[in-house]
Amino acid sequence: MTTIRLQNTKTRKREDFVPIDPQNVRMYLCGPTVYDRAHLGNSRNVLLFDVLFRLLRHIYGADHVTYVRNFTDVDDKINARAAETGRPISDITEETVGWYHADMDALGAMRPTHEPRATQYIPQMIAMIEDLIAKGHAYAAEGHALFAVDSYADYGALSGRSVDDMIAGARVEVAPYKRNPMDFVLWKPSGEGVPGWDSPWGYGRPGWHIECSAMAHDLLGATFDIHGGGNDLQFPHHENEIAQSSCACPEGEFARYWIHNEMLQVEGKKMSKSLGNFFTIRDLLDQGIPGEVIRIVMLGTHYGKPMDWTAAKAAQATKTLKAWRKLIKGAEEVGPDQEVVDLLADDLNTAGALMRLHAMAKEIAANPQKDCHIEKAVFLSSARLLGLLTEELGGWDAATVDLSAFADKLGALRAQAMETKDFAAVDAMKSMLLGAGVEVRMSKTGVELEAGPAFDATKLEDV
């Protein structure tokens, strides 16, 4: 059996993955707070865990892997959105969950085994908080319940920072009812118009961190295999999860392996609204960039490195996937290439696996006279292990546009310009084609036009 090796944030080492129970490999990914569209960066850990899910299912069997990803549907951001729009909170969360599913489906991400919502687990959260208070790890104060950080000696082990460093580097909420500035909220009071539930500490709602601990414990047990998210969640969210879960269930280990992905950049800069380079997954899809193209670009960089989204990468990925889909027509899955499996098993090296796919495709294309039936089948199986070339993501490549008339017109203008030495008309038409998202290639053999990922047919009307 293939051995998976993972870079474990918890130990800062690359370790052999040994499941607690090979008959039920369990993993948890922190999901979205559902108040708005998911931005491109939100998809990175989803796609990472999707590849891990596929790899674990391939090695241990589809029925022997349990994957949990939650929805945070009670949060101050949701409350603020409701107040801002005048819409019921339930309408906002239902709509946003629908958006999230549609967008992640478009990227080819498989649905997890369980997708719990925080509001469905309030009793479990209250029970866990009561237990923490009874054990001396939490306390009640002014309608709040707070975790006592100094009651857990290993606090800070995941992020590798001392409590003093965390206080200095974090925006810690100063409150008179806190015994220690680092103590974090497990339960807080709800005012009028804010969602709440009855509890031993009064009418209120849970803090953010307790949600994942309660849901993970209920669905995966006191100890499970893998937990993860973006590296921005290491502190405080994952640090707090470990503290409260370890204190509530000292007989367990919570998560044995922790995986954290690096952040996203856009054209070499951090994505932010102030820089004008912030966009959602839906923005890209609405621009005509297929979900499969977004997926392969995102997987082209190892999760442990910052990922830079660029228009050039998207354009190249479009060409690559079109060529690959032509290559595998008529092929059926037989089982993936072992080298691709081994590369993914080596700390989810998706970039290396894609390089191997490029080499396999090149070898098949170099033998057009050969049937390559088996080679194509293995190539297809290998690509699908990364969630590529699936039937669900197909169809976009067939939506070709007949640009032959424009190619003939540009060719005629070019021929005339060669005689007159006046290329103004050629340059003008070429500029208009490029503005419509058409890729223009001119050579001695003629003019070739192809619709690019940002193609907009409406802009061809004036060409």
C-alpha cells in the first residue's frame, strides 16, 4: 500500500501518515462563515482537501474515509449583513450556502461526507462548555463563558508562540470580566434582534472556536486523523480549538495531523479590495473562465507556498485542458499512474503530479499513429485523481467559436498591408480582437484565431 507523507504543522515535521483506523480515516476542514460569496483564496484549502479526499479514497477505499467541513451560520458578520440589508438571517445563510455549493461544485470539489451547520449543534456546544467549567478550564462572567488559557499548559504549541508573544502580536479584546487578556469567549449574550439560545449563562450564542470542537467531537470522536485550513487559522482559531478540545476530552488527542496552506496572491500582490485585485470565484466564472481552468491553476503550486493567480496562467491552462480533453476522447478509466499517486502521496505534491501529467500527454501526442489506448486510459485516470478531466467539469471545451470569417478578413488586410506597407488597419483589427478576448497568431502560413478564457462575443460586433 502507498504510504502518504504529510507536513504536520503540529510537529513541524514531514511524517508518514498512519490512520487511527484504516477502516474509517477521518478528517476535518474549517469551512466558511456564510454571509457572502467565497473569494478565490477561499477555494485553496477546499481544493487541497478535495485532492486529499480523493487520494485517501483511492488508497483506503471510498467507503472508508469520512470528511467533515462545517458551515458557520451564526456569527457577528452575518448579523451585521442582516442589519445592513434588512433581510432575515436565515435567508442570508441559506442563500450563501447555496452560492458556496454552486461555486465549489463548479471547481469540481466533491461534497464532504458531512457538512454540519453550527446552529444544528448548539446543545453539544453548551454541554462542552459546561464540562469545561466543571473541570476548571472555563468560567462564567457577566453572561459570558470564557476559556481560561492559563489552565492549559500547552497553549501556543501549534503556532509555536508563547502567550506573551500572542498578547503582543494579537488584537486581544480587553474586557473587565476576563481573568486573563488571552481568555477567549465560549458563549456570549445576545441582545434584541440577534440570534440566541437559552443556556446556563443566559440567552446568548456560541463563540466561534467552540463550534468546530463540538462538531468535530460529535462526528469524528475525541481523536481523529487530519485537521486543517489556511495558515491564517493557526492562531487563534486552531490554537483555541486544540485547547478547549484537549481539556474537554483529555483522554483523546483531538487531531493527530495538521495541514495548513499558504495564502493567495494576484499578479504578484496580496489580494485586497484596496488594490482593486479582489474577486470572488463567481466573478471568474462569470467572466467565462471555466471552473476546471481555475482548479488546475490553483493546483499548479504546492499548498505550502504562496499561490499567484495570473491571467497568463489561466490562458495557458485553458490551452492545456483543451488539448488534454481532445487527447482522452473515447478513453475509459483503468487506474492511475503510480508515479502520479506517489507524487500526491508525497505531501500532496499537486504541482509535481501535474508535471507528470504533462509528460504523459506529451508522450501520447508524440505517437499519433499509435492507438495508445492503455496510455490514454491511464492518463485519464491519473488526471481524475486530481479532479481534472471529469465528466462533471466537461463541456466548456466544446463551446468553440467560429472565427474563420474574422481570420479571413485579418488575413486579407495583412496581405494588402504587405504591399502598401501601411499596417494601421491590421493593427486596429488586431487590437479589437484582443479586446474581445481573442488570441491572435500571425505567421507566414496565415492567421489563426482562438477564443481565449476571457472571450466576449459581444465585443466582436464592431470588428
